Amino acid sequence: MERTINDLNQAIKLNSDNSNAYLYRGNAERKLGRYGEAIGDYDCAAKLNPMDFLIYDNRGLTEVEKADFDGAIVDFSHAITINPKSSNSYYGRGIAKIGKDDLLGASDDLTHAIVLNPTNFLAYHSLGVVNQGLANWDKAIECYTRAIELDSKFSVAYADRGSVKKHKADWVDVTLSVNFSRGSKRQRQSCKTTSLEARLPASDARQNGRTSSQMFSQTTSIAPAPLTTRTRFGSAAAMAS
């Protein structure tokens, strides 16, 4: 990665108006966790080529990784304004909204991402996470299943689907067995605990006292990766928008 950055440094030295060089160097810096440097490069790229929606996508991705969800939403929204047909931009904004606990808003954006690109398996998985958070068990299972159909090696989707199936079954059992009018305090607390755990994806390391944005951050951290790649001709390499 350092060699890549060195080459891009030379490219920028030879032509400081090359917006792609700043974009690519920003991507390399982000992969190394140098978010400040990455943001600086994306800023330069945006000044040179303000109509390149991929610059805003990648800056938004970096902001998601920094947990700057408000900034990410602004950048993804700007990318959508430039290219309303970008599935990745809606997808990225949906991820940022999950970070802000706006699950309904995230659901709208992720659904739109899927409409634009029905093969966006990451959007299906993230929509499954959202529905799991909303306790929409059947819809969550449907989304995870679709993600698996599109990528049979997507292990996280298998784990999350299994988690939903287990907790859905547990919830039904508890609902049928607990008599709220006569049940003990311990029984009622058990039911509440089951309901809470059922909302957490299996791919998350569950811990008590975590906020919703923290709960979803680990699950979604892998999701925006395709936004970071781009061919020399300017198209998204990993996923067509």
C-alpha cells in the first residue's frame, strides 16, 4: 500500500490537477486507517472535479468508518444528486442512517439501492440487519436469504439468518408460555430479554449497555467496501451502480 501511495505522490507531483490521483491516494490512505489524510485527498479531488459522484461516495465511506454519520449522509446525498441512479450511494447513505439509529430511513435507502441494483447482496444483508433491529423477523430472514442466494459464500448472512430463526422461535415459545397476568417477575424479565436479544445480529459481539448505533457498527463495517474500488475508466469496479 505504501508503494501505491508513493506512486500516487509522484503522479500528483507531476500533475497536481489529476483528481483521480487524489481519489486513489485517498482510498489507499483510508485502507491504512489514515482518515484525516484520506479526507484531505478527497477534498482536493472534489475541488478539481466537483461532479464526480464517486469522490463523495468514498469520502462518505471514510466518514462512516470514522462514525461521522452526519457528514457521511451529506456526502452520499450529494452523490445521489449528481447521479440518482447510483445504487452504492443509496446503500452508503442507508449504512450511515443505521449508524444514527434511523432504521426506517435506512430501510428506505437500502430498498432503493436494491431497486437500482437487484444484485447488490450487501444491501440485502444490511436491509436484513435493519429488519432484525425492527423485529420484522420474516422480512429479515427473506433479506438474508436473498443475500446468500446472490453470494453463497457470504458467511455473515448465514450467521445472521440463523440468529433470527433461533430468536424468532424463542420469542414464539416465550409468548405462548408466559402468562403476563400471573407470571412471576423473573418470567416477565426473561421475555423482555429474549425480545432484546432477538434484535441483535449474530455477527455483532453482543454486550449489555450498548447503543443501537454501536450494535450495528460492527455488522455494517464490512458492508461499504465495494465503494472503495474504481477502474481507471471511472466506474465502480466491485459493484455496478
